[in-house]
Amino acid sequence: MLTTFWNATALDLLKNVEVAAILGPQLSAEAEFLAELGNKSQVPILSFSATSPFLSSTRTPYFVRATIKDSAQAKPIAALLRAYGWRQAVAISENTKYCIGFIPYLIDAVEEIGSHIRHKIVIASSASEEFIGEEILKLVSMKNRVFIIHMSSVLASRFFWQVQQLGCMSEEYAWIITDGFTSLLDSMDPSVIASMQGVLGVKAYVEESKQLAKFTTRWKHRYRAEYPNEIQIPHLNVFGLRAYDTTWALALAMEKSVTKVVSLRQPITPIVARNPLDFYTPQISPVGRFLLKAILNTQFEGLTSNIQFIDGELEVSNFQIINIVGQSIREIGFWTPEFGLSQVIKQETQEKKKVYMTRVTDLKMVIWPGESVRVPRGWMFPTNGGKLKIAVPVKIGFQEFVKVERDLNNQLTVTGFSVVIFKAVLDALPYDVPYEFVPVEISHGRRIGTYNDLVYQVYLGVRTDLSPIVTNWLLYRNPLEV
């Protein structure tokens, strides 16, 4: 409904009002329609928040993107997967054309570093809490434990509340959120942040500067003057800062082309003579092409970054990597197109050059879900799968390799050199393997002495309707026995 209102308002402006340029709209769905109108009317459209990769200045040259498009964050996310050794991930997006449009770029970036997006899940914006819960339970039944979330802040807030309620914000889970949601975390309700403990996020990096500090001070003074009864001053997120920079870019361009813009006072010429009942054809702006050229040639140091348009868009920016802990947003590192991941932003100099790197040591320590400092392995046996059963002998004699004991509560304890080696091997795997030890009684004083005997024991375990026993001969065989 809001998109329809925006489209109708924009069309009315372009048909009946002398418009030099349009700032906005905020949503990609609105920007797509407006970009087409801008092309027909030759009126520049400057958007500071429409990030969909479907919007292109190549196809609609009068559309200028004064923000970073979504596809730019695919490589930073892929760098995180490579750094933590995750070979597979699940992409979860909102079921809109613009959210889904990011997924192909993510797949390409992830495959470029040797990993894969194993599953793609879409959730409708209007999905019920029950449906969201069912989708999360499906995720839990999979073996993958690395999830990349690309949603609007409204749906993502509801999604993570369900994740927490279902106990999936715990150890061995890794959740990564994209820039659109990460950039709004400072303005989210504390209950939303509480449901996202241990989550990683990527966001466009805005460098602290004197210019930004002065602007923030002016903003606070003005807000306090206009709203003296407000207890808390709203945080300025990156979208507000980009809106300010976009306005400046347009103002500077208007100054450069002022002699051409004066001609706006002249009557606006229709595209062609047509039926007066045609309500859908905008007018052609006589100054649009001059103003567009001035906008694309504008360059200045803005609040968010160096504002310079390349092919109608801002250049790929640096990204900040964050970790949600408590009510705070911890900075754990950065990603730059030149150098990859690093704990601090480093500029390339003639004396010292750094190659592109994606290592765990390039980032600060992360507090993962479940308040764990151990990096999730990214893979587990499905919750609906069985455990690996390991046969161990209960026998008298040499027990240094494997010793089976039961306490007064009949709890099984298995120790020994072979058990230590077995557990060390499992710990070294990049995923969890659930297992349990199954004691094998040796009756009549007969010991298992050959490999054929071992295989036969497995056969008997299956045939007697016991759970299949997967065994390792080295786990309990004494090499001194022959």
C-alpha cells in the first residue's frame, strides 16, 4: 500500500510539478518504479537506501545510487566463512524480489572461496510466528549450523525471537546478519538484541572524523531544542548520514549547473502530443541531463565516506565486522576489498604492503551463541539422525588401551590410551560426530583375537535387532596380543 502511494505521488510530481530531481525513495520496491519514471522524464533520482542489486544505473541511467548495493557485502561474508573454516552454509532471506536478488551474488562469492550455500530458505514478510517456528525447526534438523540471514529489520526481529525461544541460539550455531539489519541494531528494542547473543554482522564502515563529530553535536543540540521533553536522543544510523550526504551531493550539483537549472522556469515540454486523458506519461525535464552530469561529476568528503559516483553508484566501501554481546555491539574487525579481514583498518603504503588475507587471527575474539569462545564447527549430525556406536570390550587382563567401568548408578565410563586417541581425532574434525560407547561382553573366557571375529561381532549386533555397532579394531585391540 505504501509503495503504491509513493508511486502515485511521484508520478503526480513528474506530470504536474516542475521537478529538477527527486531524493529517495527509501525502499528498493519503490525505487524500481521511480527509476523507470526518471528515465522517461530525464529527472535524476537519487536514492540513499535502495540497495537491491536489481537496480542498475546501466539500465536506468537517471537512477543514482548514493549508497552501497547489497551485492558488495557478499565477499565480506564469504571471507568470514573462509576464516572460520566453514565449508557449508544456509542462506535465509525474506521472500521479496529484492532480498532474493542478493542470494546469487552470495552463492558466487562463497563458491569462489571453496565453500557452498547448501540450502536456500525464504520466509514471507507476513509469515506467522507458527510458520517461522516451523522453518527454524527444519533448519535444526539439517546438519549445517552456519546461517546467513538477509531480511528486513521487522522480519529479522521476529525471526531471532523465535530462534531464541526454540533454543537455537546456543553452542555450535553460527548466525550472520547482513548490512541492512546490522546498521539498525543501535535503534532496535533491547529485547531484540537479547535474542541475538553471539550473532555476527557485517555493516558498511563509517570512519570517525571531526566532521562527523561536529555534525553529531549539532544534531543533538537541534533535536534537544525541538523536542525538549524527549528523554533519549535517537541514534543517527548510516541511512540518516547517507541521506545528509545525498542532499549535499544534489546541492553541489545544482550549484554547478545553476545556469541550466534557471531554465526550469520555462514551460516543460511533453514527450509527444498525446491524449489529455493519458495520466501515466511524465514530462521531459529540460535540465535533467545537465543536472545528472553535474551529480555524477560531484566529489567531496561526506559524513559516511568519500562521495564519488562510479557508473552511477558509490564505490565499494569498507565493511565492519561486529559481534553482539549483552546489550553492546562489539567491533571485532574490518573487511576491505584490498586487504580482506583485519583487526584494524590499514592503508596500503609504499613502505609496507599487505596481501589479501582471511584468517581467524585477522579478527578479534568472538563470543559465540551460548557464551562460548569456541568457534562453531559449522556442521553436526542432524537432530533426527542416529549416533555413531563404538564397540568396546569388557574383559579381564591388560586394560591400558581400553578400560570399561560402571559406577554404583550403572553409569558407563570408558578410559584408556585408545579412547584418548579416538576423542582427539574427533576433536580435530571440522564438525561434531555424536557417538556412544557400547560395551561388548567377552564370555566363556574367549577373547576376540582376529579381525574376522570383530566383523562377526558387528554382524551379530545387527542380526539380534540391536542398534548397528560401528567399531574400530584399534580402539580396543591390545597390540601385544596375537
